[in-house]
Amino acid sequence: MLVACNKPSWISSFDVVKIIRTHFQDKVGHSWTLDPMASWLMILWVWKGTKQLTELIWLDKAYETTIDFSLLTDTRDASFWEKEERFEIKGDWLIKDGVLIKSPNIGEIKAKLDSIIYQENKETLLPLPTFSAKKQNWRRLYKDARKWKAEIQEKQMKIYKYEILSYDFPYLKVRFSVGSWTYIRSIGYWLWKELWLWWALVQLERISIWKFNLSEIGTKDSAKGNIKWEERCIYYKELDLEAIKTPD
């Protein structure tokens, strides 16, 4: 059985698996290790067939994110590890070490994003976030990052389209449609280098995997469990793999 879940913010992927496993009293598998900060669509297998989750890894996905240009963290998101620095904002200006930095206008941001849109089978080379669950030499990158040993690497990624939902400096909210293994933090890191502004993701939500949308889960079915002495509720919906899988 395939189960689509609405993962709340600030709990881990394993927390979701634990709650669903207890609810169904059966084996549960999943394909993605998700950021605890993020709230998003997560798909699990219950009972047999966990290996079929690999079919979902390669599907396109859509995300909504909010970038804060006045915040800098070591993880590049709101759940910092050791370093967090916030800069003063005055109108359209950011102040760092007494220096005024002009905010980019929406046209400048669009011009930068337009330049990395996927076309003619040409992917974009973007930096991998060091604080990520991607494995290198059989080891999660974030484990080296926590010891300040991680090296910035680059990977080919696909960004099909984007939509700027709102922009009120220093906050930029964008919806991205991307290919598999495309990191939203990588796009933010690239924007930082292009615009010379500091940044961190303060909100991230996966809203779809191929044809299936997060909004389709609803609140009809739910599973509850205690995570760190707090009851958490996971809304889910049973579905068929063919309902979301890429057609032949």
C-alpha cells in the first residue's frame, strides 16, 4: 500500500515513519530523508513493496520556499547548527558592518532565475548544500559539515519553471518546479553568489510529486504519535502508484 503523508515542520522523516508504522502495525519504507524544518509531501510504502519506492525518486517535484536575505546560517536554512547571523534592514537597504547594501529589484531577481531555467536538455551546474542527507563516500554530507570538513561540490540540476509569489525585501517567496535531486537550497546558494546578498530558507514545502498534490491529502485520515513528549498528527491518504507515476 502506498501512503501519501503531510509531514509537519520540525519533525524528522523517521518520526513520520514511526507514527505511520505504529498506526498500521506493519513494515514501512520511505525514499527521502527530509529536512526537519520543512513541511511537505512524503510518500511511504506500508507492508510489502518498499523497493518500488525507487520508482518515485526520479519523478519531478514542486516546492514553495521563502528566502530571507537578512539571515545567514551555516545550514542555509532556519534550523542552524552553530552559526546564525541576522543583518539590519532599513527600507530597501541591508546593513552589514556599517555598510549599506541595496536590495535587488524583482526584475533583477527574475533575470537571474531565467538564466538557469532548463532548456534543450541543458541542465544547470549548481552547488550542493553541505548540510544535506546526500551521501558521499557512503557518508551523509551533513555529518562532515557538522565537523566543518565538508567541501562544496556541484551537481547538474533541472529547474523547469518558477513563479515569484511575493517579494517584500528581505523576504522572497517562490514556487519552483524541478527535476529529481534538485536542491532548493542550491538555488538559494546560487542566488547569493549572483546577487551578493546573504540568505537562508525560512520556509520550505514540497507541494507535489509528479501528478499528486499535497492538497489532495486532506484531513479525513490521520495517525497520531508522541514525538519528544508532544503528540503529533500526521494526515495521510492511501493511493495507487499509477496515480502519480510517470506514464510510459
